[in-house]
Amino acid sequence: MIPHCLLLESKNTKPIADLLKEISYTFERVNQFEEISKTLEQGKFHFLIFHANDLINENDPKKLSELTTDFPQTLIILITDTSQWDLTASLLKRHSVYDFIQTPVDADLLKFTLDRSFLYLSTKLKSQFLNDAENNLYKRMVEIFDWKKSISHKENENIAADIIHQMNINLFQGSGIGTLMSVVSILISKSKLDQEEKNYTIPKPVMDLLSENYEAAKSMFDSMSISQSIIDDEGKVNRKESPTKLLPIIESELKNLSEALSIKAQKINLSQIPISAAGKKIWLDETKLSYVIREVLLNAIKYSKEQDIIYLIFFQKENFLELKVINPAYQNDDGTNGIPEKFESFVFEPFFRISSVVDDSYAKFEQFRFGLGLPLVKKIMDQHQANVQIYNIENNFRNENTNDICLTIRFPLLEEEN
């Protein structure tokens, strides 16, 4: 994944903006220190980058400490020179900044520092998630071994049920293998041998049911084949195309999903690609991106409700083209809404599910299954040297005081070759 940066723009950081473009990292700019907090609230950034000489006010170092507390998923990288060693040491000591880069900065040094910091950030977020999971497991164990409960053994029975439930979700729930096995059982019990004991007769409803679930099971195996091909493919996309090639891919998938949209009478609003991006290039593999578009659209469709509108909006920002897929956020099984912040990076982990409910109405449209959809989306976007994130945003489309889920894909824009 390419880190997404927020740059405090000044004459001191102008070379950094050029270097970020050179290494194809996506970034946005703010002009004033006071704008940083508001911008971090509106989007998701891995890094905040600024120059030590741009800390003008006495309260700026204190505000940095507040930013690290308020936005723990954003690391602060300081650009400094030999005249600012005291300030740099002080900020590092107080953990107001995570790392620093001494001028003059070149592309290799910047990329090395950001890559190393991003690895730390990813590890930190994963360790926090694992700690939460371990704490929940510990509480569960305490409950299990509570002597009052151990007498009845009810909790132990629940654990076995939970394990079976998870297996059922990942492999057997809904149409497909599980139902096919059930239908075969019905087929065996309902078929009748003729008097000559040479042929079996099968009731038409049973045969129809068998055919329907055979197709569902075949679709499941096809999905496994596609998933395996993507998992095994380690190559980067090396074909450059105009961003305008994205529109026919999206329109084709919208046509493929028209029946899925009709299930809950939903609509999709698609914007045009900004004219300013049309003269650029992006890395583009049409087949792989069709998988991505199908998955993110289908997720938005499945987790939206009756007559909801899903927005697909293109923006050009700095050195990248951004595609946002926006749909309403609803309550999850645990009472949270949409994508809880602590899960934003873990929805891209294999088999991770926020909701255990599987809606079988959409099974025939799925190309990825078993909790592999978003992990494979991330894999494909990595191959495109692009970035994908998902998070909650405030509702700015429906004039309601609610949240939306926003999945954002960022394609670095490449200059046309002469």
C-alpha cells in the first residue's frame, strides 16, 4: 500500500512535494498550521510532514502533542536542518514527532524513512488489535472457568457452537456446497427405481433445486480459482493507460450488477473523471480492476438498505486520481456503526468480518468469497501501485445527521511520455 501524506506547504517543504511526486506517493497540502487538525478529521492520512522552520508560534509544539493524541493513526515526520537540532531533539523526546529527516533530502532517503515508518505504523495498529482480541479472550476464559458457570457447562457448549458457526459462515452458509449436499440427500431419498430396476425417476422440483445449487456451487469453485490466481500473482501491473479507461470498466460492472441493485431498488450515481486528469496515465489492468470494481460495488450494495443511493465520485488531488465509493453506514451486530476506526485496516485482513450475517441474495454476483474480498482488492491495488482505504465520514450528500462509509482508491497520476 502507498502511504497517503498531509504536507504543510511552505517554501521549506516545496522540495518535499516534488520528491513525493517523484516516488509516486499520494499527498495533499494545507497552507496553515491551524488547518491541520480539521484536514485530519476529514480524511485518513498515514503521515503529517512539515519543516521545523514552519513552527512559528510558541504553542505549535504543544499542538503537535495534541495531534499525536487525537490522531494516533497518523505519524508526524519532521523535516529539519542543523539550526533546529534543539527543537528536533525536544519534539522527539516528548514523542510529538515520530521521526525526522535532515536536509538536504533526496528521493531515496524520503522513501526509506516513510517506508520504515509505515511498517512501524502497520505493526502498531496490528498489535493494538491483537491486544484487544487477547483481552476479550481473557475475559471469556474468566467467564468460562467461573465455578458457577462451569457447573452447568453451558458456556463450554457455547464455545463449540461458536466454532461451528464460524466454519459455517466461511464455507457452508447460504447456497453452494452446504445446500448442494442437502439437495443431494433429498435427491437420494426422493428418487424411485423403476420396475425393471434400471432407471431412477426424480421429481422435477428436486431436479430444479439440484440444478440451481449446482450452479451456485460451481460459482463458488470458480471464485476460488480466481482468488487463487490473484494470490499467486506477485507481479506489478506494467501497463499505462488513460484514467478515462476506468469509466467503461465501471459501466460494464454496473450493467452486470443491475439485477443486484434491483433487489433493494438501489441506485448508483457515477461522476465523470476530471478533465485535468484525462491527459495523465495510471497503471491499469482491465481484468484485475474489473474484479476490484465488482467487489467494492457489491459490498456497498449488500450493506446498504432499500432505495439507498450509492455514490461513485472521482477527484483529482495533487498527484493522484481519487475514486470514492460512498454508501450509508448502518449499525453492526456489536452496536457500532459502519467501519469502527479500530477496524479500518483490519477489514483488509483475510477472513475478517465485522458482521457475521451472509446475505445469500447476492451469492451469484460474487467473484471473491470466504472473507477474501477486500484482502484481494488490496492485493490488486498494491499491484497497481495504488492505495485503498475504508472509513466512516460525515454525511454530506443526504442532508441527514448520519455517517457514510467511504471506500477510497487513489491512483498515482503519471505524466504522458513524449
